Amino acid sequence: MSRNDIARVVLLPAVGGLGELDYRVPEQLWRDDLPGCRVLMPLGRRRVLGIVSELVERSAHPRLKEVEAVIDPTPILDRSLLGLCRWAAEYYLASVPEVVTIALPGSLRIETESRVALANAPPADALRDSERAVIEVLHAGPRHLRELARALHASEPELRRRVAALRRKGWVEVGETLRERAPTKHLRFYEVDRRAAATAETALQRRPALAALYRYLRDHPLHRASVAELRASFPAATAKLKQLQAGGLVQWRDEEIYRAVTDGSPPPADREVAPTDDQQRALEAIAAAKGFAAFLLWGVTGSGKTEVYLRTIAAALAAERTALVLVPEISLTHQLVDRLQARFGPRVAVLHSALSAGERWDEWRRIARGEAPIVVGARSAVFAPLPRLGLIVVDEEHDSSYKQEDGIRYHGRDLAVVRAQLTRCPVVLGSATPSMESFHNARGGRYRLLELRQRVAARALPSVEIVDLRRTARTRMAGLSPALIAALQANFAARGQSLVFLNRRGFATVMQCQACGEAITCPNCCVALTYHRAWQALRCHHCDHTIAAPRHCPVCREPALTSWGAGTEQIESSLRTLLPGARVARMDRDTMARKGAQRALLSAWERGHVDVLIGTQMITKGHDIPGVTLVGVVLADLSLNFPDFRAAERTFQLLTQVAGRAGRGERAGRVIVQTLQPDHFSLQHAAAHDFAAFAAAELAHRRELGYPPFARLALVRIEGEQLAAVQRVAGSLAEQLRRSGDRRLVVLGPAPAPIERLRGRHRWQVLCRAMSGTLLRRSVNAARDELRVATRAAGVRTIVDIDPQSML
């Protein structure tokens, strides 16, 4: 046969270790646009869902089963997205089905359910008690296996064994039914039946209430109205509609509608201004790009990077192309969405993990249908089904939140660059503090460097003062130095807004006994429990284990427990005392758990209804509040002392980003940084707003030690409930890697992870380093495959993290 009639299919969701499977496409189902379409096909005794990744002419398997049905009239994944999934699977050492599964919303899956029915009536004396119970339930009619399990109060695996025995005896039949998960929402609308229009007035002559409702529908500007609208305008509208429908005067139809993902408030007025000279040069460079080009937009905080994004998006739309904008945190999404909607109206879709399944499904369909040519979202939005992609923007490209830390550990920024290559469009990576990898790429010519050297309207960068906490140990209150307290009080008196940053939530970081010295730790994780005074509880921020705050030490039983170390809750309590009358708010995971809480607080802050905002890392970036004139960093050393080679880089980025929130309005900004290491180069360069000097020092240090961007890393972590098994497999893995004999591969470990036990599982790890990413991935993959059977037998899990962002 001349055409390619074999479909290579990716299972949805991924099943075990299965990769792509080959199926023959029957004549009546064959189409040349099958790649990217969902299909149903047999797998063992089941029917499963898959997506065609490509059509091929030959298969390595001589006997192929056939595709049973094609679900989609047009592909739901285009060829570039399929190519992106293949690239990600190869690079991050995952299977293509695993990547495609995370690229598609779960709503697109079609599940098969086993349905059990009686076949023949068995003799009563031939049944065991457990079998008789199944037969008695089925006498009322066929049941899905899940329903049968509930009716019999049995587990599904146990029930499957019972049903299989009955099936072998010929007493029951098992079939499969399909169940779609797509939560499409419909709304019922009523309209007049035009066929009865001529006789309607006569029929309703003596029924004024019905006539009023009929005329409302007849004269409606949209020619139809929802049930909710009619109920608001007419009493007993439902009963009246039934009467009109029975008389053939009105009819109804259900229309598919989208759920609103924003609060419905109108966006602020557009703030389009004439571009600065630096902005204009950046815009011209991006506009001149033909096909793929990667740009690093390095601009100081407040220099107008967002305006560059908006203008390049407008250019893409003018060329009838679409645009994708990635942000690192959900908290940054709403402000950027407001800016985009103010300029481009309702053509903006939003994708992030805080959306419900229905909201995400609606946004995904709007994008795929071409109704929303602009998409803004967090890292998973890199898989958005945008047709005719013309631009990708990655805001705050340095942020570690772009790295997925469970499942497939992909990096959203890096996949954005690959997707731009596959679709031949420009990608703009923006940051005031670029990652060392991106800055190195720009210096080496892989990216083009675009600089925004000054703030908009020539506003000055805030002054930065470093406070040496070693000299204020006896005078500071709950972590606040006299200098910071005085500055907060003066700023409140001057009606300025203040931001206080501490990347540690809770009231105190540890509760310890002064009698025996024992600290209260998590039984599941190797960390101390954090004290939350509002809940009167101790809580683990890793596994969420929570206990009531004890009155006595659990070891020596003495009433000598004391809390140590300040968290955001304690800082909030102190500031309410120090600043009577001030409107103080706190933003961390504890206060922002409720949906919509984050947006509500940020909106209040933007409107000037909050005088002092205390928060963790989520408040440090992206927020443009002109009223903020003071920023206080309670303890800069928290990020500096992490066991990670990126600690200095992250500290510089955090300080620069949080300092950049100050002085964005007419009044000058001031920043106070408290630290126990005032001479550290990252703090000194951050205080001087000198990224270039910091990057030069940091890159020289990285080159000397052989760390990225001058080498590639892979972290292999072994996790399990039994410590001995974890140690044994970790040792075997390290030995296998060293046995490869390639001296270009450096193997460090095995060693316990910095957090050695997490959520009840022991964790050991092996760190691999090489100059070549290909050598690194090939070696790690070979060693993992070699030990796959031993790993499974030991009951441990192997996690491979290519280009790790966290060493914890």
C-alpha cells in the first residue's frame, strides 16, 4: 500500500512503561490529518484512548490490531506540539505518553468502564456466598464494576477476581462502555417559535401574563433569553414557559457557554505611552526577526518590560498570528491579564493550576478554536493549543517556579524556547535579574541581548541600606531592627505604603524545650514543625502533618517549651503593635488558601487600602504599585544559606526583585536589607543595583567549580520507605554510572538528600555532571534501565531530574 496506513499511537493516560504502540488504520477511518487526533483501540481485553503521533508505512510488529474509532474531526494537537512532546520526552528521559498526558487537559480523556451483566442463571447450590452476593445484585440489572463494588462494600480488585471467576463459569458477561470526562457547560435559552407568530396574539388575547412573557421574548434584542433572565423579570416564569411551550408558541435550545475565569470587573484603563529610546530599540529588533530568534530582554525593575511585551503582541496579532505569555506564579497572572485585557479586550485566555477542571476545559477550547489568540499562564501553558503561533514571551525568565518539581521535571522556559524553534517564531525572555544560563547564552551569541537601562519617566532606582544584624542582636524586636522599625513608622506617618518581606511563614520556625533541648519535629519529614499561633498548632510545611501546640515537652514532660525564629505571622503581630492604626495584611500560603483571596488582597493593595503588606516570595515580583515607597527585607540570609550552588544567584534575584517594588510612583523609594552577612558579594551588588558585576563574579565562580552554565547536571534521587533498600539501590546506581568508564562523566554520591526523609520516605541521591548533555542523559538512562528490575524488587522509586533547580 503506497500510503502510510499504520498509526503510531500514544496512550492517554500513560499506562505503565508502555511507549508508543502501532495500530493499522482501516480504510474507512484513514485520513491524512490523523496525527494529533484521539482514537479508540483495543489493548488486551480493554478499549483504551490514545492520540495518533504519526502515520508510518511499516511497523516492527507483523500482526497489528486495528484502530476502532476516530473521535476528533480535526487534530487537537498540531504537529509542532507533538514535536515538542517528543523533544521533552527525549530530553527529560520520560516516555512520550507521559508528556502528552500532561500536555492535554484531563477533560479530553475518555474512560472505559467495565459493565457486568447476568449471562445464565446458575444453580443456587453451585455458588459460594461471595459469588451469590454478586448474582443477587445483578438480578436487578447490569451494573458498572464501580457501582457493583459500592453495592457489595467490596474493593474493586477483590470484586474483579470474583467477577472473573463467574465469567469463566459462564454465569456473567463483562462488556465495556465509554464515559467522557469533558465538563462542557450548557445554558438553556428560550425563543419564540416563528412558525406560530401569526396566531400568537389571538391565542394569548385573554392571558395577559403569558402575553407579556411572549412579547418579551419576541422583542428581545438577542431574540432569546436564559431561564435565569426570565425568572428575574417574570413571577412563576418556569410555569409560564411550560404553558407557552405546550401551546407551540416558544421553544428552547441548550447552548454551550464558557465559565468566567476572572471576577468580571472591568479592566483598568489602558496605560499605553510613548516608548523610551531603549524600548523602541528592543521593539525594532524583535520586529526585524524572521522566523525563530531568541531575545533576552534585560531591564531594570520598572523599566517597562511589560509595555514591550504588549507592543510585540500587538504586532503578532496584526500579522494574524497568536501569542503566548508565560509567568512564573499564579499571583502575577491577574495583573498581567488586566493589562492585556485593557489593550486587547476579551481575546485573552488564562491557563494555570488554580482553575477548576471546567474552567480549564473552557479556556482550552477557546484557544483551540481560535477565539482567544492571546494566552497568559503558568508553566503548563507552554502546551497551549495556539494555532499560527507568532510570539512567545517568558516573563521573569529566571524564576525557579518554571521548573516542575514532581512528575516529569520539565522547565517551562526551556520548553518555550524549543517551541519557538519548532514553530519558527521569536521568543522574548524578560527579567531584571536574568538566570546565569540565559545571560551566558546572550554573551555567547545564542540569544540576542536587549537592554532597558533606565526606569520609565527616568525615575530613580530606590536607595538600598544594609543593616548588620550582628550589631543589633539585643535591640531588635521579633526580627525587626531599630532602623527598620523607625523607617516603617516614618513611612506610615508620611502616608506611604510599605512592603515587608520574609520568606518564612508561620509564627515561629521551631518549638524547643529549654530544659532538655529537644525540638519538636515532623514524624514524616526531617524538619522541625512550624508554630502557627493563629491555629495554636504545629505544622509541617512539607507533608502538612499538624498537631495541637503542646503545653509540655513530649520528651521530658517539663513545661519549658519556647518558640524560636520569626515567621510572617509573628512579623504581622509585631507590626500591628508598632503601627497602631495601620492597615496591615499578610500574604503567604496560609492566608491565600481560599480561591480569589490573592487577587482580592492585591487589588486592595493596588487601591491603597493596605498600608503594610507582609509576605513571602509571592510578593517580591511583578507587582507595580506606585504607592510603595519602603521595602524591608527581614532576613536576607535565609536564601543565602541554602545547600545549593545557586544560593548566591537566588539571593541576588530576590533582593533585586523585592527592592524593585519601591519607588515606582512619583515619590522616591527606600529599601532596608537586614542580614548577618553584610559583606557577601551578592548583597553588596544587589544594594548597588549592579547585575553585571554580580554576574561576572558568579560566572567566574561557576566556571572554576564546573557548575552550570559551564556543565550539565542530572540529579537522580532514590526514595523508599525502607532506608536499607534506598541505600542499597543508590549505591548500585552510583557504581553502575562509574562503571561506564567515561571520564567525562563525574559522579558525586550517593549521599542523603538535604531533607533526608520527606512524607515518610527516605531519600538518597546521586549527582552527575558532564560537559555534554547528550553524554549525561545517555549515561543516566542506561544506568536506570540496568537497575529497573532491582529497583522494582526493592520497592523504591527512582526520580531523574535533568537540569535540577533544587538540590533539596
